[in-house]
Amino acid sequence: MSSAPNCPPAIHISGDTLALDPKIRHYITAEAERLQQRYSSAGVALRIGISEEFDPARGHRVRCELDARLPGRHQLMVREAHKEALTAISSVFAGARKQLRRLATRSLGDALSPPATSSGEMQACGT
């Protein structure tokens, strides 16, 4: 199945009842779109899973997993678990941004580099 050239890659959200919560879905979608815009030239497809778990040592936690499919058959996996759902989600996206920056400088180079400004210089983006 192919997509149109200007369409953003897929964002797939899965999990238990937390994935159905509109506030959480909106937050995940906003973070995913922000990540895809930052690395739009690479065509990053994202799968985000969120679920509740009980760890006997740590108690009730929310686990968030992000699976990013990148060009050149690269894959990025980030997993985080926290007491609060929004904290787990923001942590997993922060970890993904960090790994994407690291991967861009090591192996993918131009495919993952953020777009340059019209003058040819890199633009500053704070995270």
C-alpha cells in the first residue's frame, strides 16, 4: 500500500482503555506530529502503545512504548513507565527525540537532519 507523496507517515496508537481516552490520544497525536514535523524529510512512521501495569515492587504504573520506523530499515524503540500517563508519554517522546538526534549525527545524516533555513544555516530548535 502506498501513500501520497505529501501525506505524513502513519501514527498508530494502541493499548488498553488509556488509548481510548480523548485527552491522552490528543496529547500523543500532538507529540507525534511535532516529532514527525521535526524529521519530516525522513518519513518517520510511529506506533505508540500505552497500557497500565502493576509491578509488585513499584505499584501501579503506566507504560508507554514508541516504535519508529525510519528510512534505511532502521527502527527506534523507546519504553518508559511512570505513575502518571502524561509523564510516561512525554518521557517516551523526549527519549525518542534524543535517540533521533543521536542517530542523525551517526548514520542517517541528511535523511534525518532537520530542515535548513532559506539562508542555508541550521535553525535553532529547543527541546
